[in-house]
Amino acid sequence: MSTRTIRIWDLPTRLFHWLLLLLVVASFVTGWVGGNLIEWHARAGIAITGLLAFRLVWGFVGSTYARFAHFVPGPGRVLAYVRGQWRGLGHNPVGALSVLALLAILIFQAVSGLVANDDIAFEGPLYALVDKATSDSLSSLHRQNFWIIIGLVSLHVLAIAFYALVKKDNLVKPMITGVKEVVDPAHQPARGGGLVAFLIALAITAGVLYVATGSFIEVPPPPPVAPW
């Protein structure tokens, strides 16, 4: 049976995937160590916020297999996958649910971190927009949510290992090269997600980063110096 190689993951999707991995690891290390690294933890969090904003936009304007409309499954697709009847490309229905869960939990982590505080010296860039009680509550959830992220990432890695070892399907390679060998003649290469779509996603991401850094918040003037 002949195979052919088709484009499945576009470059922005692949860059998002690997940059997000690096930044999540960086935020974990800097948050765990704390101390002087907490500022780098905040920078990693802001960068993650930008990446997540980009991915949400790319889910609507990106190429075929990156779009939510293509991979967000309904009950019928999940049932077909469980029965071994799903023959699609990109994220399988169960994998898609995992991706959506990771995106949702990371969005919460990023947003809660923007208003968090540590009662010592750190305040998130948007701390001034909420009251102290709200910040304290979200700071606590931010710390607890870390373990949920660890759990979801672990399941993600285990699923990749299962596919590689049991199903003999390497899911990592296409996320590096962007292409995959297929047999089914009905499978088509990814389309769309061109330069205009990329620029739109970048522009919206820039707007989100402007907000996330608190650049729009006016810094109160210092108190007047008393005359001698």
C-alpha cells in the first residue's frame, strides 16, 4: 500500500507547541525556586499569556488541523474513536479534549498570575485592578492549579508514549517537521493559515500583551517632598 507525505502542522502551531513547553518548564522552575527568580517567573507567565492568546486566535484563522472547528469533537466523534472507527488527521477526539483542557487550565493560570501577590514583594502587573481579597484568593488557586497542570501534562506525555510504543504512531515527529506519512487517499494536506492570518494573530497577541503587562495602568505620582 503506497504512502504519501502531506503537510499537517503549520509552522506557527509547531512554534507555539515547543515555546509553550519551554516556558511552562521555565515558569515551574522559577516559581518553585522563588526568591530573586520570581520576576523571571512573572516574565514567563506574561510570555505564556501571549502564546495562549495567539493560539486562541490561530484556532480560528490558522491552517486546517490547527482550527478548533476541525478538531473540537462532538459526542459522535468521541464514540467513533473509542470504537476504533475514527480515521481523521490531527488531534484525535480524545487528544483534542486533552488539548482543550490544557488550554483552559493554562489560561486560568496565566490570568490568575497577572493579579497574584505573595504578601512580600511581588505583585502581578494587573494587581491594581482587583482588591486584596480577590488577589489573595486567586493567588491561592494559582498555586494549587500548578498540580493540576502537572497532572495534565503527565497524561499528555503518557499518551504520546502509548501511541509511539503500542500503536507505532510517532506523534512528536510531525510536530517537529510539520509533515506526516499517510495511506488514506482521502486525507488532504493542511490549507490556510497564511501570512495575513499570521499578522492578524500577531496584532491581537500584541494587544493582549499590552494589557497583560499593565502598560495602560497609570502609575500614581510620588508623594510631594516636604519642604525643609
